[in-house]
Amino acid sequence: MAKSKNISTSQRLGCESLLGCIFESWSPRRRKPSLPERERKTKDYLPPKSTTVTNPKTIPRNSADSSSQSIPRKSSDSARKSVSSSASPRPESKTFSPNGVMGNIIVKPQTTVNSTDVAQTSSRWEGKMVNYRVSPEALKRMGNEEYCRGRFGEALVFYERAILADPKTPTYWSNKSAALISLGRLLEAYDACEESLRLNPSYERAHQRLASLQLRLGEAEKALCHYNQAGKYIETKHIEQVEDVIKCLRRCDEARRSKQWNVVLNETCFMISCGVDSSPRVCALQTEALLHLQRQEEAYDVYQKGIKCFDIDCYIKIFGLSITSYLIMVGAQVYIATGKFEDAVTASRQAARLDPSNEEVHAVDRKARAVATARLSGNLLFNASKFEAACVVYTEGLDQDPYNALLLCNRAASRFKIGLYEKSVEDSTVAINLQPSYRKARRRRADSYAKLGKWQQAIQDYEFLMMETPGDEDTRRALAVANVRFRKQMGGNSRFKGSGSGLVVVNEMGVLG
């Protein structure tokens, strides 16, 4: 009995030691043994829909990793069952994914572009990890590959990284300017070219790029100087093109002094066709010519499209004080024509500060203040029902600017109130000729025609307004009244053929004009 008892005791101790080893191996306090890595196929990682992953640590882990962290402590039964499966590979090892590498980003796949854009091919780095800790020359080569594929934004990123690593290499700055030119950011490209030439004044490729930029910006004489230093990158047609632009600019200055605005308009159109497509100076010349030719709406559109963002400091650096002052002065004239008198006063004062010796700028400043004062004083008198005094004040403002559509429309309203309907029609017609889409002037002319009993002309204006704003009930009622009155005037035997400005009235006697 003793012997059997000893044997059972030893067996019991052995079982206990075996269970102790099992529980010890699964104890959470002990470090888990390393698991064999699963053989997995390498595939490209496709990033999420964000543009760039700048901080890889913020990327959430896979669902397998997150679920494994939330598993509670296993019981003894579950531990025994999992001993046999402990040697099998896990679905995800706890090594860092490619997103966990510091200093790398994921290139987002580019969206589709329109057929009018530059043809692009898929990036070599699309959906892949890009390591920016390589040499600057390798970054430049990556940028060149992206540039050749038409992916200028990605190329710009590589060039900027190369510049951060080595800011004293002119090639990187020149390549950056090429990418910026392709992206339409000409002023930034201008600065990059200048930096490249500052580092290497004899860099022919940078001279050629800066010359092409200066030609597009209208600085033809500077472009000619840099073309002459471009060496093998210069062609005869480039020199001829620049010389033609220089001649056009001189003809524009002469025509502007003699107030031959049609000549100015033609010369600016020719320069744009020669490649001067981003010049604020040419845009300002064209805008000024259109203003003096009483084509105010076209002038406003040209100015808005040609001078999108006005950075005064950058313009002064590239074009100088006098040309920058001229650009602001033309902008003040545009604001005067469109009735933005407060903006016109601000712009004209700014132009006068930049070029205080320019008498033309001071004349525009005086005009802006005169029309602003006339509009403000006239509106106060009109609101006080002092229509005759308001008419006098508006006339004083028109003495400074005879073709101001807003003052003409306001004077037409004052003359309508005092019964001068013919004069009101005259002022409204001039305002409409200056700005054909001026609805308020057209409505006042229609009302004046109705007061004069000229129902056919009133109907034409009312129908024009209804085509622009079909939901205007006030105009609809006025049109209905004008139709009824016109039928009575024509004896009731009339019908209408057509609408708008092409209205034709037919009755028993034939056609009336």
C-alpha cells in the first residue's frame, strides 16, 4: 500500500508539474514565444481615400490586430484546447506594416482628368510607399519620371524634397520652375528661376525658362536679354517673337497717348496670339481700350480673368512701381464703370501712393471721389423725395464721368419722378447701351415708355426682362397691362408675332414696324 501510495503521489506530482508548465506558458505575465512568420505574397498596399499619409502612426491597425488586443484572459479549459493550435501561424504577425515606417508617405492614385488636359499615365509610385530619405539626385530622377508622365504635382513634390536636402543645386530649382509653369503658377516659377540663376548665373536652361516666362508675362525686353544668354536652348523664332512683342508694346503706348483705342485693342489681341497670354500689363491695356470704347461689360470680364489674384509686392518686384500703379489705376476705372465707387476710391488712392508723380493717376482719383460723392448725396436727396435736387447732383457727377451707367440710371429715376419721361428714356437708353444686362435701367425705360403711351416699345423691354427673370411677378403684371393697352390702341384687331426685341404686330391693314 505504501508503494502504491508513493507511486500515485509521484504521478500526481508529475501531473501537477505538467499542468503548471501549461499554465505558466499561458500566463499573461510571461512573454509569448515568437511565432513562425507566415509566408505571404507581397502585394502593393493601396492607401485609403485621403491624399497623403503624413503621420503613419495615426493609421488604425487591421481588424485582426485590434481584435487580438481585446481578447480576455483564457481559462484553463480554453488553454488546453489551444495548445495544439499554438504552433499554427497567426493571420497577422505583430510586425509593423509599411505604414509604420517614419518619414514615408503613400502616393494617392490620381483621379481621371479631362480630355482637354495634358495626357497623363499612371504613376510609378501609385499606391506604393515612397521613401524620401534617398539622395537628392534620386529624388530629382523620380521627379523627372513623374514630369514626363504629365504628373506635374507629384514631380513638384519630388523637386521640393530634393531642394530641402540640397538647396544649393540650381538644377533642382530650374526643374521646380518647369513643374510650376506646367501647373500655371507662373509667379512662383519666376522666383524659382531667379533662384536657380542666382546659384549659377551661367545656367543656360534656367535663362531659357526665365525668358519664356517673361515673354508670357509681357516683359519682352527682359526676355530678350535672357534669351541671348540661353546658348544652345535658343532658337531664331524666339528672338523674332520677342522683337514683335516689343514693337507692339511701343505701338500701344503711342496709340494710348493719341487715344486711338481701336489700335490699342488690335495690338493687344495680336500680342496675346504671340504668346503673351498671362501679362497683367497687356490685360490692363485691353481693359482700358474697352472702357473708352463704351464696352464696359467686356472690360470687366477681361480685367477679372486677366488679373485673378493681385499680389502687390510680387507685382512690384517683377514689373516695377509705375506699371503696378497703372494696373491698379485701370482697376479703379473698372470699379467706377461698374458702380463700385468705394472700391474705386481705395484703388485710386493706392495707385497714387505708388506713383505720386503721375498726373493721370491723380485724375482718376479725383473722378472716383467725385462720382462716389455724387451717388451718395443724390441717393440721400432721392430718398427724401427731393427729386429735382437729386437730379442736379447726379448731373454734377456725370460731368466728371459722362458714361457712368449707374449715375445715368439714377438720374433717369429722378427724371421719371418729376414727369420728364422722354429724358428718362434717353438716360436709360445710354445706360443700356453701356451695359446691356443692366436690368434696372431696362425696367425704368419700359416704365417710361408706358407713361408715354409707347406700348410696343414697353412690351419689348418687359418681355426681355421676363426672359431673364421668368418669376418676376411685378414685371409680369406690367407686361399684361401693356398688352391690354396696346390692343385697345390698335383697335382690338391685332395679334402678336414673336417676342422680345423682334416683336412684330399684325392687323388687318398689314404689318406695323
